[in-house]
Amino acid sequence: MAALPRYVVVVALTLAPGLLAAQDGLITAPVPVIEARLRGQPFDVVQQAGSRFEGDRTSHGLLHFADSSYMDVKLAKAPQGGAAFNNEPRYEIAAYALQKLFLNEPDYVVPPTVARMVSVDDYHKISATPTEPTFTDASSVLLILQYWTLDVTSKGVFDTKRAARDTAYARHLGDLNVFTYLVRQRDANAGNILISSDTLHPRMFSVDNGVTFDSPASNRGTEWSSMRVKRIGRATATRLERLRSEDLTHALGVMAQFERRAGQYVVVEPTANLDPSRGVRRKGDVLQLGLTEPEIDGVRRRLEWLVGRLRDGRLTTF
């Protein structure tokens, strides 16, 4: 994985000690603060490199925001038309939204992830690679911005022996697996699933969720699309049992909305679903991103299966 110079990261993390004190060291500011910065604040890219190698589809950048804060992020440019295999902005933000229905903020397994529009001119300040607008009716580029977690590794994520003796690890593993099952994570690339390097606080993350929901499978394995654990935390189980069908529709039907103004797409508050049968919806000057009705039905079926396993005792709690 390509990395930015370490001294730059240290500077970024020492700018807000008050915020750091309240966090776990992996996500170093309150999630609403991170979301607001990523979604709306002007920023400059201080440094940038390919996420895994030079020229990678995604990049690792250090952003400097208008409020003088810094943040490490993953940047991913959407494909033309807003959808392609292994580059589905809808799926990235849907995965982030879905976890909020059954996990508390300190246990989120997807780092803060937002969809953001920038002008073509501003995109060229981010990347030297020539690009066209994502959609033909506006001079805007759709990006997915995700908070970049530090001090994590892909080694030792799934360890049944550790789960049997380490309750904290087992709880985090259960939360991760519930999430990967519900979103149908179908890309088991080792760099997609990570665990904290701090063995005392084994929080886990799913950081690439583009091959999920109704996506075709990748050639890297699909083991995380199944329930691999036999027990999960009681708090998570309780939340799953309380989830209603309308909760899924409300959270996943319309996740981002933009309006074309003066030739650019700008973010606006979501309104009623323009067309539940489509994931990328356009009507007049309005653009919506969300899961389709069949995709949400798939989540609902997987949730019902999980709750059924909890009720018949085949999936236990602790």
C-alpha cells in the first residue's frame, strides 16, 4: 500500500487534541464532524499517492480543510454514468448507512464515507489525470471520500481460536461479520478487511464496499458474504431484532441528492424517491443515489435470516 510521509500524518493528528481525547485512536474525531467536513467544506489536497500502488483507481490523500483541520482520506472517482463493476458509489455509501442501523458510533466497521461533487476544474487540482464529467449534463465529478484509518492491518482478522478466548475480539468480529453478511461483501481482497494493530482494542473495518449488494462477485473470494461466526454480541442482536422493513427503505432508498445549478451539481437535502427501480435517478435538475427496491429487498431477506437464526438458537449471543 502506498503511504504518505509519516511526519505529515503526525501533524494531522496533533491539530485537535480535544477531539482526540474522546476517540479511540482509529477514528480521531466525532463522526458527525468528519462527515460535515467531507461533505461540504472546501479543501486542498496537500499530498496524494495511489492507495495500493501508483496509478491505482483510488488514492490516499491528505486534505487541508477551510477550518484549518487536516484529514487522511481515500479518494475514488466515480465512473462515467455513476456506476460500474467494482466502482459503485451507491454501494459504498449504502454500506456506510446500513451499519448505522445496528451499530453504535464507536463500533462502526465502515469509516465515515460520503459522496461529494466537485467541478472538473477542481478535480484537476486533485489529480493530473484528465477526466470528463461523471454525467453529461453538468461539469461535475462525483467522488467518494472515505476517512483513512491508521494503525490497522489485514493480518489476523479471522481467528477462531482468539474468538473463543477474547471476548472483545469476538464482539468486534461478530459486528464485522453481521455487516459483511447484510451487505453481501463479495470481494475478500485482504486489504479490504482490516483490524486494529492494538491487540487490546481489536476494532475491525471493511474499507472497500464496492462489490456488495447485487454486484457480481470478484475473483478474490466471497467468504465474507456468509456468516462465519457462531455468536455475536447481545447488543447487536437486539438491534437487529428491532429493525423494521421501513427502517431499511428510509435509510437506503435515497442516500445522496444533488441539484444542478449553473452547470454544476451541488448537494441538497434528500426528497422523495424519484424511482425505486433505479439506483442512479435523474429528473430535471435533480440527481439521486440510492439502493433499488430489489437491492433493499435483498438486505431485508438477509436480515430476516439472521433474526431467524438468533431465535432458533443457531446463532448465539454473549
